Amino acid sequence: MKRKRLAAAGLAGALAAALVAFGTTNAFADTLLSDDFQDGNSNGWSKSGGTWSVVTDGSLAYRQSGTSSDARSLAGATTWTDYSVQARVKPTGFGAANRYAGLIARAQSSSNYYALVLTSSGGVQLIKRAGGDPVVLGTGSGAGGTGTWTTLMLAASGSQLYGYVNGNLAVQATDSAFSAGRAGVAASYASVTVDDVVVSTVTGTPSPGPTTGGPTLPPTEPPLDPSAPPIGFASVNALGQNGTTGGAGGPTVTVDTASELLTAIAQPGPLNIRVQGMIALPGPMHDVTSDKTIIGVGASSGITGAGFNIGLPISDVTSPPANAVHNVIIRNLNFRDAADDSINVQMYSHHVWIDHNDLAEGYDGLIDVKRGSSYVTVSWNHTHNHTKNMLLGHDDSNAAQDTGQLKVTYHHNWFDRTPQRNPRVRFGEPVHVFNNYYVYNTDTGVACQANAGCVVEGNYFEDVEEPVTNSYAGPSGRCVARNNVFAGESGQPDCGGSVQEPSTYYRYTVADPNTVKSVVMAGAGTGRL
């Protein structure tokens, strides 16, 4: 089943977060078009100028590769009136000054449209093209700059135009030249990569109040403070560790070679490690010591060829050793082509936060947690192009190490065509799975086995054959499934038994599951911090 949808209006739940506060009128969004290019083509997009193709940039994305053309690409063949167009946009080069790249709305043709663009000088402009040179209707700020992903949203309702940058209203204008038209991408003598395009309805007439300046559109994700603590089990005070702070209090180093990275992750004591660019490591796995934060610089940094091991060597001990690896944060990294696991947490390791990463194309698991490890949060990750996704508990015979351990929270992850282990769970309780987006998982979503106890709530399952099960294979587990959305051709949960409540360990808020798809698509993966 393709992710590309270039025609049907009103696809339930695709961007069900409301466009609210149009004066006193509440307005809700239906999806008119969405394309994340994961089918590997740009069918339905018409090009004018430039060289357009689908490429790999973290995931598959749409790119205009040259800087010598005034290029546009328009989506579909439908003309819409009041709508918003949102996408992640990364300009990679400009042919000269006063050039731009961004999103188009109400295009009458390839030379008549409105656009919200990122400029060569690092600014944001709302422009009108009416057959000639662009006319600037307003200016703003907040863009990430060349080589950085920025989430743009251009909303048009009546004669009102609103430009949002990373979820914040940056610029607005009034103009009535174009009342309807197509959506698309503009690249005026610029190279640019675009991904996760969503066009949604806007209903009602804006009547902005003096304090808001416009309609309150859904943010691309909840406001992020890179220094904010994790949600879930990684936040719990336990085993002598108060929450998960990683390298806090230690020095910061930036690494861009394999030898520098391997030296840094093996160093004792608190350390903040900034990974610059994609670093090729020899396989298969490399040990990370306690009290480390490993974070990528920008959206395109990470490692290839190997994975991180957070934990002591395998043994038969049945209680947490005093020297268990602990207090590790891994954020904003791309993992590709691992010779074994991409991230492995084992041997009673605890207080680990794996957040805002993009993981694909590994050999074994993308994120595995096993052998008595606990107090782990896995959040805002985008996993794709991989079969054996996330394992929690490695074997049905490992009850001696795992019973009473494996306390893990999974929230706001995008399980994107990962057939199985989303996660597959043994023995852990409670395992908390909330506000994740599942799409086209052809085997299972959450599989809760071997007397594990899972709470699965507020998730959005789309075309998932078996979304939640406690009878997948091997000994059965226990699970509670509540307040989930089962869209498309999804099955229904096969679930039963009682489970400890996560709320006995930590506070959390479950968002409306109808908003989860749009929020997670916009917020999961790299480049959001």
C-alpha cells in the first residue's frame, strides 16, 4: 500500500489536529494530499524547470538538485481554495543572492502563486508571483539555514495568508490576487530537498485577535527544549540514579572521525559528544560507558556500519551489578547499515534515553533492550526500511534475568513500514506504548509475550494487520489496549489481562490519538532539536 495519496479529500485522522481560533469559529483539518516519497517516485508531481528526483536524505525525499534554474513542482491536478500546505524543507545551495526555496499555495500556473520561502540570506518571506519578479508581502524569521531541515506551513483562507516556521507564526499578509490553485514547491535558482508534504483543509473565516495575530495552527510537534528531561521510565528515580541526565556537568567534544568517536564513548566520566557528519565505524558493536550524551549536529549526522552497545558483556547474573552501565542519552543521530544491532541495551543497564533518531537498514534490531535492563525511554524516533525493529527481552527462557525488569516507555515514535517487533515484548512490566504512529506494519504492531504486561494507549494504527496482540508466538502475555485509533485496513487488538499502571511510576499526558499521525510525522527523527 503506497503512502502517496494525491486525490482523496477528507482522509480521516491524517491531520486531525484542529486549526482552531479563527475568531470564535473552530476549524478542523482534513487531509487533501500527503506524500512522504517512500514509494520511491514522484508520480503526480508536475515539474517546471530544474532537475527533480526522489533521493535518500535520512529517508526518501524529493530533491531539486541544481542552482541554475527557476524551478517549480506542483502536486496533483486539483485546485483548492482554503487550505494549508506543510512540509519539511532543507535548502542546500543558492545560485546567487536574493534566491529562495519553499512551499507554494494557490498556484494558477508555474509563474502565478503565493509562496512561503527560505531565502539565501537566512530569512523567511511570504511572496506573490504574478508572472514577473516576486513581490514580498511580508518577512519573518526562525529558519534553520542552509543544510538544515525547517518545517514550513503556508495557510490560505479567504484573503488571509499565514506563514508558520517550525510551528510558530512567522509572517502574515492580506492579498486577494489568487483565490484558489494548486500546492507545490518553489526553488528559484536554489537546490532544495523536501519531505513529508501534507495539504489540509482550512475552514471558517479568520478573525485574528490582537494577541494571536492569526489562527492557531497545530505545531509541528510539542515545543522542544533540548535540555528538557525525558518523559517515561528514563525520568524515574531508581537504582541510585535520579532521572537520566547523560553527560550533564561534563565537558563537550565534537567528533568527526571514527577514532575520535570511539575514544569519546569509551572515556570514563560525564561527557557530551557532538557527532559531526556521518561517521563510518568498523562493525559490529562499540561499547558506550556511563554518563554520556551522544547527539548529532544538524539533521544529517550519525554512524554507518556498526552500532552502539550500552551494557556489560553477557553473563548469567540475576541481579543488577554495581557497575551496570547507566545514564546514557542518544539523540538526533542517523543509524545506517549496522553490521549487528543499531542500538543495543543489555545486562541491567538503566536510565537510557533514545530520542529523535532516524534508524534504517540494519542487520538485526534497530533498538533492542534486553537482559534485565530497565528505566529506558524510546521517544520521537523514525524507524523505516527494516524488518526486525525493536525487541524488548531476547528469549522466552530468560525469566531469571528479566522478570521485574525491562521497564520501558515508547512514545511518539514513527514505526514506518517496519513489519514486526514494534516492539516485541517479553517479561517486562509495565511496558508503556503511547502516542506512536504505526503505518503498514504487515505482521504485528505491539506483541506482548512471555508474561509481559503492556499498556498500549493513544496510538494511531494505519493499515496494521495485527496492531496489538498477546498471543503472537510463544508464551502469552498480558496487555491493556485503550483509546487507540485503528484506521484503514487495520485489525483489532487481541488483548487481555491486567497490567500495572505506568502512572504509578511517572506522570504523563496522552494526547488525542487522532492528532498523533500528523504530530509524529512532523516531529519524529533527526533535525528537530
